[in-house]
Amino acid sequence: MAETHDLVVIGSGPGGYVAAIRAGQLGLRTAIVEKDDKFGGTCLHWGCIPTKALLFDAEVYDYFKNASEYGIKCQGFSLDWDAVQSRKNKIVTKLAKGVEFLLKKNKVEIIQGYGSLAGGRRVSVTEGEGPGRAGAGKPRELTAKNIVIATGSEAKMIPGLKPDAKTILTNKEILALKNIPKSLVIIGAGAVGVEFASIYHRLGTAVTLIEMLPRLVPLEDEEVAAELERSFRKQGIAVHTGTKVQKAAKTAKGGVSVEFTGPDGKSQTVEAEALLVAVGRAPNTGNVGLEKTRAKLERGFVKVDGYMRTDEPGLYAIGDIVAGSPLLAHVGEMEGIVAVTHAAGREAEPINYRQAPNCTYCEPEISSVGLTERQAREAGHKVKIGKFPFSANSKAAILGVREGFVKIVSDEQYGEILGVHMIGPRVTEMIAEAVVAMRLEGTVEDLAHAIHPHPTLTEAVLEAAHAVADAAIHI
């Protein structure tokens, strides 16, 4: 006999577990199905959290290497890679247990197994990690008034290559390396690529970064991308943009060889100990039973409306599998809240994706929200720009930072904030101010008249707002 619930969530990544918790808070009898033996999905175990833990350790190590700049004599220090990995793993384990605790606290039933849609508001759960795999038992059937599918995404791989534990890597394998490679080639200069470039470069690895498009971090404002490339080259990271990889293969020496063609048409080859493939992610929408529903797909992604509803009654989709949604953990979380709030019959507000912040934790950090300058002009806005460099910010001087800026894209007529783009120290912590200002329909004038504390990095936002009217104080 099928077990009946108000809501069943398939997948316990950020979108899935947040959806389940909110459903529990709303009084829905909720179950969450997870194929792995741990909770939190890619973000917690192989993405956001472990990557940022390594980034922080790399930052601390970099401070030690450059301690003399801060008047500190530091000798005899060394990096204990095993301890770094252990610290990262402890953070992940603690947070995963925290997710499990919160699910239980909110009376969410936890079901271990591979969940798939069986049609007719039913979910089939098979023990083990996938259909037909060893250890799979008799399916357990659940029925629910509403189902939320949150199965996430996985790293794309270059045809002909297969990940291993040492040489050919995705975001998963590179987080579990036993040793720091002396050299590393990274294909793809999106968030994953540039973050790992920053990590391993600061740990002493010779890094080569290859990007097919004309600039690094292609989704960011062009000036931000140019500033990052300038910084990376200055740091000593080899950068190749506008290139096409012709061939990548393991070498007889146990490393890897990558052949690529640059914008000038000339072929180049670079060899390294390891290769990180960071060319994007693919939605996990195969083998989950979507073909048994009316849900429509677009290039493998699920099409939804503003409330995250698919074309199948009672079926919602959230997170990385959603067509047109940025593949960001915090966006998936909000999508989960929207979906279950609507499923509970409460008033829900559709997400405004233009107000979703994007953060990249490379060195220097990048954050943004809204339209880039090019997008704003192409949309027909009469644009005014305000820009302020961190080189003129007092807190940045204290931190020893001389690069980066805050850029505000606004509409000239009413001062509407169309987009805010930052590159520099701790800007991933600063972007929320811009998100709130845009959500409240604040203007550039509102930002310029909001008193900011001194000395802080946030004063760069204040100055950029003044700069829209050519009235910045400190430049």
C-alpha cells in the first residue's frame, strides 16, 4: 500500500532540504527522498562549502607568504595538506549533520533511496543509489498531493575523457586530491574554474586557465572580467581566452597534455600534472520519471511557471534542473520556499531573477546583481554609470588591497538601479546591500544618502552611487 503525504521532495540539496523544512513549518506532512547517505547535495559536499573552505585556507597561507608586507616576520611555516583536507571535511560533516537535525526538528520524514516519479502523484523509491544498481530492493511507493523534484546537476565532461582520482578531474575529484599538483590546467573560466585557479595558484601550483569565450567569467560585466584577467596575469596565472581545445589526453608520464588553438589560429600545447574540466553543469533530469508526466523539458531543463509549477498538476521543480534559472544554491533555496508556500495554499511571491546575486570567490572576489552595462544598453535604457576604485578606499588600504572597484549601472531618467557589479576584497559580503536596494526599488540617490560607516569597504558602494552624478568625494 502506498504511503500518503502532503508533500514529497526528491533530493536534499539546498533547494530540496529548504523546501522540506519550510513545508514542515507550514504544517504539511512531508517526506524527503535522498539517494546518498548524506544530506546537502553537491553544494555542501562537492561545491560551495568545501571549495570556500579551501579558498579560506589558501588565503591564510597567502597572508603567511606575504607577512612582511604587514610588518610581521614569519619563518619556518609550511602547509599541512592533510590537515587542510581534514578541516574541510569536518566542516562539511558538521553542516550535513545540521541539515539532518533541522529536517527531523521540523518533522520531515527522511527516506533513503533513489526516488523517481511514477506518474499520478506517485514517487517510487528504490534502495541503493540508482535504478538497476547492485543492492536495489523492492520499490517503496509514496503518494503525495504535491511533489517537488530537486535532483540538481552534475559536472559536464569533455567527450573522450573520464574522471579519475588524480589526473582528469571535475569539481568532485579535485576536492579529494591526496597531494597538491605542481601544475594544473583548467578548461573553463566560469565560477568553478577561476575559484580553483585562485586556490591552487596560492598554494604554489603553476596554473593555466583556458576559456573558449573572449573573456573570463563570461556572465559578469565586461569591465569586471577585464579586471580579473589583469589581476590573474599579474599574479602569475597563465590565461588563454578565445581559445578552442583541440585535444586533451593523458601522457605516458602520468600527467596530461592539452592542445588548443588561440584567437590567432596558432596551435599550442601545455602539459601538467592534472586537468580540471570546468565547462559547465548538466541537469539531473534523466532516470527520474519525468517522461511519465506532462512536464516539458528545454535542453534537459524543466520548464516551470513563476510558482515553480511544471505542466504536470501537483509537480514542482526547483534548483539546477529549472530552465532559465541560474545554477546557484541560494536561488534554489528561494525557489523551494516559493514552491512549497504555493503548494500549501499560502500566498507566494514569484522570484525576480534579476534580483538574484551572483558571487564568485576567486581572488579578487566578484559579486553582482542585475543587468550588466551592455545588457542595460541593449535593453534600451539610457544608462549612467558610477564607478569607484578600492585603491581610494581607506579600509582597502588597511587590508593592503589596491585593485578592484564597485560599479553601479543606473537609468538616467529616474536613477533606477539596474545593476551593481563588484570586484575586490570581500565583495561577496557586500552585494546584499545592492540586492535589498533593488528589491525596495531604491534609487542611486537613496544609496548616496544612506550613511555608511567609516572606515569600511562598503563606503565604495556609497562613493559609486555619488559617482553616478560625478560627485564622488574621494577621487
